Amino acid sequence: MKFLLNKKIILATIVLLVLIVVGLSLTTRRKIDYITDVKPIINKNCITCHGGVKRKSGFSLLFRSDALAKNESGKPAIIPGDPDHSEMIRRLTLKDPEERMPYKHPPLSEEEIGILRDWIKQGAKWGDHWAYVPVKPTPLPEFHKGFLGLFGEEKPEWIKNEIDYFVYDKLQQEKLEPTHQADKATLLRRVSLDLTGIPAPENLASSFLHDTSETAYEKLVDGLLNTPAYGERWTAMWLDLARYADTKGYERDDSRSIWRYRDWLITAFNKDMPYDQFLTDQLAGDLLPDPTNDDYIATAFHRNTMTNDEGGTDNEEFRTAAVIDRVNTTWEALMGTTFACVQCHSHPYDPFRHDEYYKFMAFFNNMRDEDTFGDYPLLREYKKPDSSRLAKLQLWLNTNTSPQRKREIMTFVKTWQPAINSLLADEFTNSELLDTKWLVLRNHALCRLKNVDLEGRNQLIFRYISWVNGGNWTIHLDKPDGTVLKTSSPINSKGSWKNATIEIPETHGAHDLWFTYENSNLKSPLDNGIQFGVFYFTKDFPGKGNPGYDSAFKYFNELIASDNIVVTPIAMDNPPDMFRKTNVFERGNWLVKGEEVKPDVPHYLNAFPQNAPKNRLGLAEWMTSKENPLTSRTIVNRIWEQIFGTGIAETLEDLGTQGIAPTHQELLDWLSWKLMNDYKWSLKKLIREIVMSATYRQDSKASEDVLKKDPFNKFYARGPRTRLSAEQIRDQALSVSGILSNKMYGPSVFPYQPGGIWLSPWNGATWERSSGEDQYRRGIYTYWKRTAPYPSMMSFDGASREVCTARRIRTNTPLQALVTLNDSVYVEAARFFAFRMEKEGGTDIKNQISKGYELALLKQISPQKLTVLDNLYKAALKKFAADKNSTCEMIGVDNEHNNPQTAALVVVANAMLNLDEFVTKN
Amino acid sequence: MTRKELDTQRLFQEARHESLQWVTRRHFLKDSITGLGAMALGSFLAGCDWLGSRQTGSNILFDSAHPLAPKLPMFPGKAKSIIYLHMAGAPSQLELFDYKPALMKLDGQDCPPSLLEGKKFAFIRGVPKMLGPQAKFAQYGESRTWLSENLPHFSTVVDEVSFLKAVQTDQFNHAPAQLLMHTGVARLGRPSMGAWVTYGLGTENSNLPGFVVLTSGGKFPDAGKSVWGSGFLPSVYQGVQCRSEGDPVLYIKDPKGMDRDLRKASIDAINEVNKLSYEEFKDPEILSRISQYEMAFRMQTSVPDVMNINDEPEYIHEMYGTQANKACFANNVLLARKLVEKGVRFVQLFDWGWDSHGSDANLAIDIGFINKCRSVDKAMTALILDLKQRGLLEDTLVIWGGEFGRTPMQENREGKPNPFKGRDHHTEAFTIWMAGGGIKKGFSYGETDEIGYTAISGKVTPYDIQATVLNQLGFDHEKFTYQFQGRPFRLTDVHGRVINEILA
């Protein structure tokens, strides 16, 4: 009875409470916010059928204009101010399951319907998602007044800079307290790994540890920001975004020379190039006035797209794939927005329309590259003596031709552009594209090169291979038997590439060129006579008769033929006569072209800057405008993630309505504002601010309470603790072993890799292990083959870099343990580490182990840990003392280290390189 | 371990998993969300509601602390494991399964323009000649299945198999077609079928990888490791390549000079120090690392054990036609059976060398191709018989096929006849067979026209094959998604139909 009574009381109470809650929600008419209150309900329940993809019954909730428009029934579903006559509310509240929405899903709760009702009552206003609103100055949180407000504001002592205001405020809301600063040694290791990816250089480390002044930490931070290792560490982050690799991808996956771009990044980070310029150079360096080699190299950012060399592939298909990849990467990496879905239809959740994808694509669709084997256009960087020829040529052109003509010539010398790729030929008879890459002509050949602008051109420079003597190559205008423009007999190049120049009569306008080829020396109708690479129709070399003409012209020809060069794929736009139209692809299918579009940015975001050109340079200006809501937030969020392990908004790649909401939105905005306005886009200043905060400097040990309340450290009641990245794990192991090379820059290297990793068909490339210090370079210099990336780094969640990776997801697997336990790279590191312990740790084994621990973790080993490792040493020593063979194997070679003591220490060193605290940033 | 033991082990693991769940993401969200924000996050609480995950974009199956913990499928599947035998390079259906006597009559004639108009081929240019079947065919089994003389052993098991004779693709180059077949998209960057399955089901035998890849033929498939990659899924789900030469799994062998006892002692020491660190930091990731090191140690024994086929009795070696100490298809097939027996979920084989263009003798349809058939016939037959005799065929789905078919025309690369008899890549018709795992026996689905040029009925696509594989494992391919780039991605993208016609 008593029990029943209780139950009744409980039930009555619940009913009463529910009534109060419902009553309140119905009567209070609180202000409804679209983004926080309404949008989540719509995204969860409605948008799948009434959004950017499907518009059932002609009703879509994506844009206000759509939602208020008449739908298929002829009536609007939402009448602002009048929920009672709004069909949407009626349909949500019906009983008939055939009519009630959401169709075939559980009904919305009373509370949810109440929110929607109030929202319509209040005018059905749309709101803007936080990430799409320009960054505004954010006030610092205020602190609660002291007792009865009598003592004014109290700034907690814990706070060190403005970041901490936001973090502290949130901690208070979550009923959490921040923790004390980590000890010096821990801080030293943490900040060194975060800023430079490797342990601090000894001079910085020891001055910090011995400096007892207030500014010791600040000095350390500034010192680290100025080491060259800083640029290498942040480049490692950027390479994933740029999908940097040393091969072209797809089946052949041949080598690509693009390491100069990696080096450009290192330099840019090290000289703290402002981020707006950093982006502008990468997106549009080629469009800057008189671009330097560095400006060109920066544009390799968007030439890291894949090229398909497999025979028989449709070059236009893969060119298009590369352009689409540029669009997706630009949004995902640089503007934290998932744009890929707009390729096929309007964005299902976010305010981007289908055609806006293609308008944006139009910025990239006129890049010159055409999925060619040569990866054109390439920047040709000359070495001596060509580089001095280049300088002399430039000097001569200054005074012997117009600036415009000089620019054309210098561009051609540097890039061989704008040349026509022979693979554009068609209408083949006795001619073909060799391996679908180059035009070849046989005896009695005929083929066409469409729509070539000959206006004002009286010279043709072309690149070819021939195998036989003789042969007449004739160019006809407009039809196979049309007017002969020129007949020539290129000399037999005996199977190697050669440049040739022929004069052509001046002709007006654009023409289809028909090539014929006759060569009686070709025995079989199936033998190839001549193969073409590129055609460059131009004017003759200027200044004929002027002093110095002969040598200048000679330099010109020597330079364009030189192969003593470093090449880098770069971005360049088509000249007007090669302009490519851009069309919407219906449902994302590149073969089904819809309406033509011009370059533009999504209208929902900031307006395109007035007077800015509608090209990549204008696009960069738009992206780096202070009005752009996404660019600054994206980089701030990313840098935060690199340092704390998780972004302020966890989904770095998606700040939109489907991304995970930021934990500290005001802080993200505050830092973004600061980056653009106060730091003038300086990333070093931003990074410095973050690591100078008390939030960052906290101890990372967690109390039971904090761990329970905040297991993933979203609120920062403790310092960051995350596993190191693939590159950092390798670099750190080499560094503490004393074998890490500090050599910077240059072509990628081939450190030890197990056999049998590279077995690509039709490729034949092999992994030839580098020699000398190149085996011990930092991870970012390791040769990156897309279809077979360096396996040990892949085990630690490295990215294969086929497309942009906005965020590596950390995993914890047994295969990782096997890498650091057994990979020869780590075994070798353990050997050198043991030698170092012996050398620097005195004669006593415990001292040696302690020294090793100190070298690895920069702090004193605890007695318990020392005992564990010492016992391991003893067990190993016992075995090696009785086993000469194993001893020698463990040391690797029979040298002065070949003794049981050292072998046992190698085992201890191997264990140390595997400790959780070693592979983790504490 | 037997399957029963594995089931028991799984129950234990699940229990342990439950107990650790308080640190997982879902629980974190449950504990920490309050107020209206709860509504936005409420979607994460859908728990194991698969539909919920599709609509809201949370990747509910990924738990970074235990990414490989065993998980249940959406519904009980007919198959527990998959063995996918991919003949990389694309074998000719016209010399194996698709009997076309009419094509013989056209042998040597110019290809009619109607077959060439508007078509694109990888290498054929101009007007090629028709090429009649280069093998004799006969009918076998109760199903009266037509089969070529190139597969004499296989003729004895046709009554166990369902043939899909009208498979079509839209990719005529190897790498894109292989990617389409295994990742659902012709470009790099998507997760492979095995990665999806590992993501969805975890690993049954924690001492072995859940998704194993074996290659033979001297080369990797044309699309490289991307065909067993994890794409945008966490890299833990990528296929683990087991190798016959070098380490059976990369880095699995202890360094020279370190015996098992010493390795044990060193892992014990590492874990002891890590336990001390755990006491200090209370970071659950450390506990996870401790168990990963224990597992690594066990894998060091279990992987070489399972990779060692020498323990198999002589009659089994004879049955498969293995070759001692060689990286060959037969050895890999036997390994596949061993792995499946030990609870490995997805075994993917690639055998390279089927690209019979006729550009040299090895790639001639009447020379090299026959040798390739001989190198696989016995083993693939033995696999079916052996799985059957062990009672494993019922819940093991075996798939055999290439990435596309071959033309009924003789290839004339760049307009010239090739030196040997060969066929170009062909997208419009090819044959794939499946057996076991709830598939009909002695059945054939789909037909091509009388010269085998194009499919005319019962057409299926790579997406349909993927949908069917997922279905047999207990997944609705339309609902099995992963949130990436702001939208839920599926293996089958926006395509795919379960081929119900071949389901038993």
C-alpha cells in the first residue's frame, strides 16, 4: 500500500512537472533563436527530405525564400507570424501516420513543436550559423564579483593571458577548476615538440632549465620559434592539407619533382610569412605582377593533384578530377567547409547552391595543366652556367624589346608556356596518340589540331622525337587539303627529344590546323615517323640586327633546350585564345554539361571584393579579406588542434551546421580577430599567444573527478596529453639517439624501408636506400609514394595524401607497437641511444639508464621505473653474457660496442623508445 | 582457436568493452551535455541506432580507444567471412565462362562498325578483327554449366557456384576499375570493402588482423595499396598485408639477437613502466596502449603460425597445388582458408598477370593466359572443396573475378595488330562468380549477346556486388555509412542493389 502510494505521489509529481514545463514553454514566448533552437530540429528531422538534396512536395527548409514560397500544393507551408495557419505545424501535429510529419518517423516532441510554433509566431526569421558570420571583436568574459559585489572584479591568479579568460569562464560554468603549471622539464619537452616537432636544442634547453627568472619560459618559446626546426614542424602539418607527395598517383604512380614546394613551405613558415600572403602565393602566385620563381613554386600547392599516366585514360576526365579536387581542397583545408557535396546538388544542410560549386570551380578551370605525362606547366629553374645566361638574356631584352614581349619570352624560357600539348590532336588517319600521351605521325598521316590562334605569329617552336631521316611534315589551314601554311623536314633526332624552330607566314585569326606527313624511308605503314610533345606558336625573336642579338638568341635557344634544371609543376592560366568554358555538371557528372557559369563565390558569404579580378588572385583577396568568416577561424582552429590535440571545433574540416559545435566559440572568434587585426596574420604570434597561456602550461595529470567530468579534456582543466604524430615519433627517436640529421631542404630521401613495399606494375621504380646522413633526415623529407607510402608512418596514422586530409584521426593499435619495437629504423636508433647512454652516463649502469631516461624525457627517472628498467637490463645481460652470437646481432656489427653490457643496454634503449610517455606529449 | 572458442572470446571482449565504455565518446556526451545544446547533440545519443547515424552524421562505430572491438552487424548475416580472389589485370570471360560459339564464326573478320561507333577502348584503334574463343567449352555438373577447358579442376565444383555473367563497369583502365570494384569510386581516397567491413564488425580474433591482404603474380594490383586502403576511415581499418617473403606482417619479427623470452621481458618492462605512468596521469589511453603491446606480443606468435602452411597435411598441399617457399596464388589460397578458420573476417587476394593484350607471349590469350589459368585452377577449386569439408563454406562467401572483361575483338594497339593473340579491356560484359555464404548453388544469372560483346539481361555492377557482399554480412548498404566531409558516405555511393536472384 505504502509502495503504491509512493508510486502515485511520484507519478503525480511527474505529471505536474511536465505540465509546468509544457505550460512554461507555451506561455513564456521566449525569444527563439534560429541557429541554436530551430536549425538542430530541422537538421535532425526535416532536412533529409526538405533540403538541398530532396525537396519533397516542392518544400525546402534550406533558405528562407524557399521555405516561405508556395510549394506543390500551391500554398506556402510557413506563414510568418501565423503558426495556426501554417501547414508545417499542422502536419507535425496530425494523428494520421500517412499525413503526419516526419513521414514514417517518430513524431516531434511537444517541446520541439512548441519551439517551431513560437519561431513562426515570431516571424520565422532565419539566422546565420556562427561560422558564416564575419568575425567581430569579442569582449573578454567578466568575472563574478567578490562577496556581495563589494570588492569589484577579481581576476584569478591562474590567468596569464586573454585565452585563459575564456577558458576559465567555461571551467567555472562546468564547475571545474584549472590546475597548476607543469614542472619545467615537462613544459620544456611539451613546448619543444609542439613548436619544432623535436626536442629542444641543448643550449635552449639548458638555459631554460637553469634560468630562474620570470621570463625564462618566454625566452624559451621565442628561441624555439626562431629555430629552423619550427618551419619543418609546421610544414609537416601543411603537407597533409596540400596532399603533397613525390609521385603522381594512380596506376603508374611515377615520380614527380615537387619538393621545391615543400622547401618553399619551410621557408615561408620560418620567416613567418603573413598567412594572407601565404595563401595568396599558393593560390595565385603566378598571377602576381612579375612573379618570381618562389611565387611560382608556391602555386605547386594546387599542382599536388594526381595525374593519371595509365595508357588509354581520358585526359579530360582526369584533368576535371584534378580541378574538382582543387575546389574541394580549397574549401576543406582553407575554409573548413565541406563543399564536395555541392558538386552533385545544393548543400543538404548549409547555404550553398549547386551552381555555386561550378562558379567556384571556374576559378580553377582555366589552369593550364591537362593531365599530361610531363605534368606541364613546369617551372624550369636553371643552374649555372644557364642561370647567368638567363640573367644576360633578361638584361638584353630590357633594352631591345617591349616590356610585354620581354615578359612573354621570359615566361616561355621559364615555363615553356603557353604551348599547345600535342595530345589535343584528333581526327587521326595513320597517326595516333602514343600511349594516349603524344601525337605520332606515320607515313601518309593526317590529323587535326583544333582552333589555333595564329594572329601575329610567324614562328613555331616545337618539341619532337623522330626515328628516321627525311619526311615532309605539312601544315594545312582549315581542311585536310587546305592552304599549305608550311612544310618542313625536321632532322632525325634518333629517338631523343629535340626542340626545333620554323618560320611560318603571317596569318590572321584562329584556324584548325591539319597535319600531313609523308616519308618514303618508312618501310612499314605501321612505323612511327615523328612524335610531338608541344607546339608553341609565337613571334620571331626580337631585336634582329641589334648589337648582341646573336648571343641573346643563342642563350634563348640554349635555355629552352637545357635539361640541367630543377622542375616544379606550377599553376598558370590559359591565355585568352585557349580559354576553357565552365559549365555546371548535372548531378555532378562531368559528361553532362549544364548551363555555362562565370567565376564567382557563394552569395551567402562575404561579397567578392570590388575591383578585384575574377581570377585566382581575386579569389585569394576574397578569402583573406577580414570579412571572410571562414579563413581565419579555420587556421586558428587547426593550430589549436595541433597544440591541444583537438580543435576548438573538433571537426576541422567542417565548421558548418553539421560539424561538431565549438567548445569555446568566443575564444575561437577572439583569436581569429586577433590574428587578422593585431597579429597582421602572423602565425608565430598566434602560436606564441597559445603556448604562453596558463591553459597550455597546465600539468596534464588528471584527477579522478576531472577525468570523470571531462574525459576528453574539452574544457582544459588540465594540460594537453596526446600521442605524437607519425613524423614526430620518428624524429624524436632519431634525435634522442643523437643521429638525427639537421640537413634541410632538397629532394626527398629514402631511409630504411623493408623490402617488397614497392611493386607497382608498369613502373619499375625501386626504393634505393639513401646513404650517409640522408638516412636520418626528418620525416618530412621521406619520399612519399602515393600508392605505397612509407609503411611505418602509415601505421601511426600518416595520410597517403591522395586527397587533402584535413585531420588525422589518432588510433592505438598493436601494429604501431610492432613498428617501434622491431622496425630496423628504431632498432638502429636504440643502438645509437645505448651508445650515447654509455658515453654520457658514466660507468654505473643505473646512471646510464637514468641518463637515457633524462635524454628521452628531460626529467629524472623515478626509483620504481629505474628498478623496472634495471631488471630488464639484468635479464638481458644474463642472456647476452651466455650468447656471443646474439650479442653481435643485437649490436649489428662486430665493433668496439660488441659486448654483452652494450647489447643489454640496447634492449633497455629499445624499451625506452616504446614507453607511453615517450610517444606521448605529456 | 576454433570458431566456438572465438565466440566465447568475443563475449568476454564485449563484456570488457562495456565496462570500459564510461570513457567513450558517447558517454562523455551523455554526461556533459546540458540545456538546449543537448538538442543539437542529442543525435549522438542514438546509440546503436544505425538509422540515427545515417541522419545525424555521428560515426557511432568508431571508438578510438577500441577501434577493433568486435561489433554486431545490423542484422544476422549469412556469411561470417569473405574470401575475395581478384585476378588483377582482368581475365577473359570468353576463354573461361561465357561460351560464344557464334563468335568463332566471325573469327578474323573486321569488326562491324556498329560495335565501334561511339565506343572508346583503352588500346584498340581503327577497325580491329574479331577473335573467336581460344578455348574449347563443355558442360559440367548437374547444372550443365558451360566451362572452358582452361579450368579442368574447377569443372568439378560448378554446382557449388553462382555465376554472374553480365557484370558491367564504366572504367576501362585497371587502376580506376579496381578502385571502383573495391572502393565504390574510380578515384583514390575511398575506403575499400574490407576496410568498411572491419569498421563495421571489428576483429573477431584479436591476435590477428581483421582484414588481411595476400598478393601473388609478382606485382601489386595496378591501383596499389589503395585497393585495400582505409580511405577516409581511420587508418586502423586498412588491410594488413601478409607476405610470403620477408616479415609475414611488416615489423612482426623481433630484431636479430632478441629471442622471445627477452622480448617478453622487454614488453613486460614497458608495460610496467606504463602502469606507473597510468597511476600518475590516469589517462585511459595508457591502459589501451598496455593492451596493444600485449596484443602485439601475441600477434608475433599467432601471425607467423597462421602464415606457416608447412603444418598442413600433405594431401592438403596436393589438393591446393602449393609450392614450397614461394609467393604464389595456391599458397595464398590455402592461407586464406587458414585465416578464415582462425576468425579473420575479410581475406583479399590479388593475383597479378591477367592482362592478356597479346603484346607479348606472357600476355597472349593462347599462351600466357593458359598458364595463368593453370596456376589458379587447382587452388580455387580446392578452396571450395576444403571449406566445404570443414563446414566453413556455408558462412564463408568466396568471390572470384577481375576488374572488367575483355573484348570479343583482337587488340590492335595504336591501329596495328598485336604480335600475339590478345583482347583489349572491355567494360560491357564480364563474369564474376560467387560461392558459399548464402549464395545459390549451380546457378547462373545474366546473359550477354551472342558474341559476348554486351550484357543483355541480368546486368549487375560493382556496386551491386558490394551491396550483396555487405548484405551477406548483415549490412544494409544504404544505411551503413560514415560521416566525412559533411555528409554520410557509403561504400556503394548512391548506387547498388542486392542481387537477390543469386541468394539461396
